[in-house]
Amino acid sequence: MTSFLSDWSRRQFVKGAGLISALAAAASGIATKESHAGTGSGTIRNTVYSRLGIRPLINAAGTYTALTACTMPREVVQAMEEASRSHVSLNELHEAVGKRIAALTGSEAALVTAGAANALSLATAACVAGKDPEKIRRLPDSAGMKNEVIIQKTHRFGYDHAIRAAGTRLIEVETREQAEKAIGEKTAMMFFLNYLDTKGQIRRKEFVEIAKKAGIPTLIDAAADVPPAERLSEYVRMGFDLVAFSGGKGLRGPQCSGLLLGRKDLVQAAFLNGSPHSDSLCRGAKVGKEEIVGLWTAVELYVKGDHRAEWREWETRISELAKALNGLRGVQTEKFVPEIANESPHLRISWDEKVLPLKNEQVAKLMRDGDPRIEVRPSAADKPILEIAVWMLHPGEHRIVARRIREVLGKAIA
């Protein structure tokens, strides 16, 4: 991973990127004749977005929340629509879907949450208050409870607020020795940020080993860390007690959904600390029947999917993109795969500033302001590079992206 990427959260996006939906084909999840792929235009006529005066975009960036992450497969949309037609017991639905997802992922238990951040809050509340009704009602007042969470200093990030929201105090450590000394009678949990595995002195397996030895529950945030598909079961097998994923990124479920996997007793406690239980910390972070069914359907589709064929398709898109830029003076291309988060084939485009006097931020703005509107992957704003993700593109959109990049760079060279 290049150094500038460490400054970016996988769930944030470049300054100036609006909260614009990438759901170009609305309910179908497939580009239509009136969408980008059909007309080459960023304007979609007679859709909910056009009626709102919002211009949809082509997502050549990745699964960023600010760009509405993914579009859902038709099967997920249909399952959500079907779920919307009937009333059910939410408790029964959570339990039934949790069992299905747990079986699909090899986990003891599973819970659909309101995004990965909410999974972090629920997991923390489970470790602090457990299933005790009085403690659950008191949070975030955690006085007298185990309320310290051990975290590596390098793993502090913009979403650890979700952990602190449960009334916890984060205890920063850097070495194994410091972690072992920090464990005490007030330690509720140890937290690990998966995409920064290589940025701390304590790696995943050792982190789990320390916690297991002390009898402390562990939580790992793996929000954007699918693909590859084996990640859905890898961290539970490794020994993490709780694992958080986003439902609306690589899994392509509802964007507002998340997934908490892990130990049955802790997942059950997490459920009691949230909706539909009224006097609980996470009551406000409600998931409806549609999102619960939608994420179950998405996980089932993902687990059964042909991931080799999917990877080959992404490789083909990268190859065609690079080929389309051949012959541009001073321009070079290379394929790369980001480490852990958004782990799929990407294209990095670089250029000689003596030939092409532009920076990343200028090219990104020209792509965003053009027609069609295109968002590219966040990278160093002051460098002569551009990075493209292809895995959130609709079929054929990579050719539109290639044409626009060639136009933008070509005009600057001229």
C-alpha cells in the first residue's frame, strides 16, 4: 500500500466529493439504456434522482460511504421488496437470519446491524454491559463496570468513536509488553483494526494470543475487507471473539447494513443492547426487516458466487483501461491491488509533469465536473497520479472512464 493511503479511512472520501448516490440503475442494480453505459451521459432521465435534481455518477473509486458504496444485485432488491409486504416478529427474524448467516460464515452466531460502525458499538456494549438489564439501561454511564478497551496506538481511527460511545476509555499500547501490562480488572475488550494490521507492532495472531491468555474478549473491525470471500470466516477461525463487517460494500447488501459475527453469548448480548430493545444504547440504530432480509440474501449470493470469474472480469477491465491510454505522451500505467481493504485489481495512472502539468486533485475535479460525472479513487492530491477502481462499475462503464481520462489528459498535453 502506498504511503499516502494510510491517511485515508476506507469509509471516507476526498474533500469535495458530495454525498451523491452511485445507484445508477435504481432498483435493478444494472445499467440501463438511459444510464451511463447506454448513453455516455451522466444525466439519467426520468428517475428519482433527476426529479431531485441530483446528477448520478460513475463509481470508479470503490466502496466509499460518501459515494453510496455499492449497488445491490437484483436478487437482493427483490428479496427486500418481498420482505416489505408482510409484518413479522423482529426478534424472530433476527434470530432466523442470524442462524442462516452464521452457518454461511462458519461462525457461532451472527447479527445484522445498522452498518459496521453500529456493529462496533453493539460489540463494545456487549463486552461492557453484557446481558445485565440494569447495566444495559445505564450505558453510556459505565461507572463500576469493566470499561477499558485496549487498542494499539497506530490503530486509532475516525470510527473508534463508535467504541467510546459505550462509555469506554481507550488504553493505547504499542508493544506486547505494554498490552499485557495494560490488562487489568477494568479491561472489557481488546480492539484490532484489521486494515492497519501491518502498521502496529502486534499482529493479528499475537493480539488474539495475548487476549486469550488473559481471558479478554477481542473485536476486529474488518468493515471493508471483503473480498476475498474467505475473510468472512478467517478471523473467527483465528480466534477473534467478535468480527464486524460492512453489509453495503463488497457484500453488496443494503448500504445501511452491517454484520457482527462471533461468540454466541457475546452476539446475543449485542442484540440486547440495541433495537428493538427500547432502553438500550443502540436503540436508535435500527435495522428493518428489509435490510435484515437483504443482507442475508447478499451474503448467500456472495458466498456462493464465482469469485475467480469475477476477478478475471476485473482484470479484463484494468487491461482495457490501460490499453486505451497507450500512446499518450508521458503517461504510464500499472496494475495494483490495495492491501486488505478494497482488495481487488486497480489501475494507477502516472504522468511526467513536464509533459502534463496537472496534479491529481485537478484531474479528479475535471472527472467529477464532466459529463458523465466520474469519481476516482482517493490518492495524493498533489501528485501526478490517478487511481481507478473497477469493481463497483457497471458492465461497460470502464470504457467510458477510459475515454474520459484520455480526453482530460490528452487536452492537457496538447
